[in-house]
Amino acid sequence: QVQLVESGGGLVQPGGSLRLSCATSGSIFSFYAMGWYRQAPGKQRELVATITNGDSTTYLDSVKGRFTISRDNAKNTVYLQMNSLKPEDTCVYYCAARRSYSGQWYWGQGTQVTVSS
């Protein structure tokens, strides 16, 4: 059973920053990759960023240069640092993990991020 627990969401003004955290129930090394997805009401879930166990990263074009994904292996935690936030970043953000390149994604429960003045 994979458990992913997100934290760090909230309300922030445009231009502000938030850091999301995702703690795994077991060793982070058991996962080939971890990532963050987001979903706005009425829209499909989209992949925001991923990081592999070799520290390779990918980003959604609209967040490049603003968001940074990282991992702390000692704490079994993945982070998403979000800077220069925009109202269109308002979504529920989900932590995800997969054990292999083609394996299924496991999901956390989600954390709400609202960017508004």
C-alpha cells in the first residue's frame, strides 16, 4: 500500500510563493519517479513536474522557470517550490509516485492552492 501525504497548500496573492510537500509511507528509493499533478474544476488533470530517482526533472511548459521539484531522500519527501504564482495556477495539486517507468501512478489526497488577491 502506497501512502502519499501532501501539505503546504493554501491561499496566496498573485506573485507570491508556496512550497508543497509530499511525504511517502516507505522509502522514496522504492519509486522510479515522483511527481505533481494538478486539476482545476471542470478540467483534466495535468502533469506539472516529475523527478526520477536519478534526479532527472521535467516540467509543464507554463510553470518552467517558476516551479522547482526536488526531493529529500533522508526525509522520504518530495517538494514543489512554486514562485511567481498566477491566478491560473489555482488548482488542487496531487502528489504522485510510480515504481517503474511504465508503472501506474499512485496518488495522494490532494491539496488546494488558491492564487487570488
